Amino acid sequence: MSNILSIVVPAYNEEDGVAAVIDRTLTIEPELRKLGLDGMELIIVDDGSKDRTAEIVKSYIDRGVVLIQHKKNRNYGGALKTGFHHAKGNLLAFMDADGTYPPEYFPRMVQAMFEQNADLVIGSRMAGVESDMPLTRRIGNTLFAGLVTMIGNIRITDSASGQRILKREVLEKLYPLPDGLNFTPVMSTRALHEELKMIEVPIRYEERDGESKLSVVRDGLRFLFTILGTAATYNPVRLLGGLAVIAMILAVLALIPWFIAYNSGVQDRSGYTYFVFIAMTGIITAVNLFSMGTAFNWIVGLFHRRPVRQGLFGRPIFSKPMEMKFGTIGAALIVFGAVLFIVALIASRGGNPEWVLLVPSAMFVITGVQLGTVWMIIKTLATLTQREIKAAGDLIANDENDENAVVIRRTNEVRKVTSEINKALV
């Protein structure tokens, strides 16, 4: 693979700006050579344009510019993946064809990549350099960057930037990526969870002339759902655990009016029953979300065979022994719920039911059953994991006819599998 920087530029109906982008980009090759690269490759992917975009790019072919044409529009991400497929460089870069991103910043991004041995360099429009980004998009990008930061536990200022450099070998870890404009936020989210070293370099952003192809509402919602969906495939408990925290906060807030009435000596608190039901529902929902998220994390850990960052702040929420105690905790809650039910029956003495006791009784029983079920799921997954390890060990122990070299190889394979799975379950 050539030691060059392949810059991919997707272009769809960009006849007004593509020539200027090409001219500006071609001027940076001497700076790239000073950094140790053998050169630069500029690839323009005409994504089914209806205007003169392809015709303009063809006039630059004698200067080394590569033109790839889609007969039909495949969208932003699809055009980038086509460019990556045809690129010859060991470093892949991309930016837009509308002149909003500055190609002059690519050399300093390459330098930062070399100095910090990064896998992915993002040109951040939100890192302090003067930017002409509209306020609505600035707010949206700030929110999405905050969401990715919270999910990945690594600070990111611009998760959707369209100017990046990445090492070719990391594509295997980043794929699959979507074909739409949500290509970049999904790449950021996946890179964080694949534990790639991602850094940011401040760049200047200029708003394009004419109408943007980005819809603030439609594409904003798409960004949101794809970020959450991608994160859920790596660390479900971080997403579900966050929702569980929200549900628990709402439950506590719902109980406040009832406690105020109780402490104030209000005798008839029947009007506050709804708040109690809301609180109990919130608590049950929180336990369900969190416990199922924990179980899903075990499944994801087994699938990826590597550690899964479980905690909301990058640390494990529960260790394996604690997770295995879900069954004990569940059984204790069921017993406590049953005791509350008996107390409620005695207190009512054939009169009106003591709802203040009956509702928590039902909540504790349901929660206990939920935790017990999750405990069974986790225990089953742990058993299946140990079965794979033990089966590999039995094959080695009983294979007396193999040569020593084969036995050693299999032993190393078992050790590797054991290590990876243990890491995934911590």
C-alpha cells in the first residue's frame, strides 16, 4: 500500500464549488511530502450529479485528479465508501465538495496523527477556531457531541465533522457504516467503542453558498437514533442504565407530594394515590431497564470477546460476583413483598385494603422476579462460556497422538480465548 494520503471528496450537484476545492487541495501536496508522505491522491466521487460537476472534474484529470462516477445517487456515505474502495493510499481522508471545509488543514491533521499515533483524526469545527456555522447547527452538533461523549466516556467536541483522516487498516473495525449523512456520527460512535485512538484538530468552517443538503430536523433525528442504536450494539447498559436513572428520578419526584402530605398530618391521602402508583411504576421500570441492560452487556461482551465499558463513567457498575447475586437479591425482594402483603391483610381487617402497603408489595415481588430472571440469563451465559473453554481444554488433554507443536498451538489458542472472554465479562 502506497505511503500517500488519499483524499475522497463526494460531490452531488456541486458545479459552483468543486473547482475551487480541487485547486485548493492540489496545493497542499508539497506540505504532505515534507511530513514524510510520498504524495497525495485526490478522488472526486460524482454521486449521480445532474449538473456540470463531472465535466468540471474531468478537466483536472491531466493533473492527477481521479474521477469516479455513480450512475445513480448513493448518498453521502455511499459515495465515500466507493472512494475508499478505489483509494491507493494507506491514509484515507475526506471532506465536502462545497468549500465549507479547509483542505489546507490536512497537513497539520496528518502531523497530529503521526505525533500522537492516532487511528482517526477529526477536524473539529467546535474546538475554538472561528467558524461560520449557523447557530442551529452549532447547537445540534454540540448536543450530539455531548451525547457521544457521555456514551463513550471520551470527550468529543464535533462528532459529525465531515473532514477526517483515518488509517486504512481501521476500516475493518469501523464498517459497516451507513450510506446517508449520518455516516460521520456513526463513525465517531463506533470508533470510540472499538477503542481506536481518536483525536481532534481545530479547523475553520465556512458556511456554503446556496441551500444546504442537510435537513436540521430530519437528519438531526437520524443522527440521534443512529448514535443511540450504534452505542446499544456495544454497551447496552450505558444507554438503558441512563434511562433507568431518569425513571428512578421521576419516581422519587412523584413520591415527594405524598411524603409532604404525610409529614403535614393530612389524614385523607387518597388523592395522593396516583403519585404512589407513578412512583412504583418508575421504580419497576428502572429496575427492568438496568437489569436487562446488564444481561445484554454480557451477550455483547461474548460477541465482541473484549471488555465492555459498563459504567456510566467508564467503570464497571457491578462486578461478576455482584451480578451473580441478582438471584439472592431477587429472592429477598419476593419474600419482603410477601411479608408486606400479609401485613396489609392484617391491617385492613376486612375493611378497606391498605393500598400504601399493597402497591409496594406488588412492586417488590415483580422486581424480585425480574432480578431472578436476569440472574438465570447471566448464569446461563457464564455456563456456555465455560463450556467453550472446557471443551477446548478437553480436546488438548485427550489428544495424545498430536505432535507437541500442535498441542502447544492449541494451548495458546485456549489461553487466548479464555483471556478474551474473561475480559469481556469483567
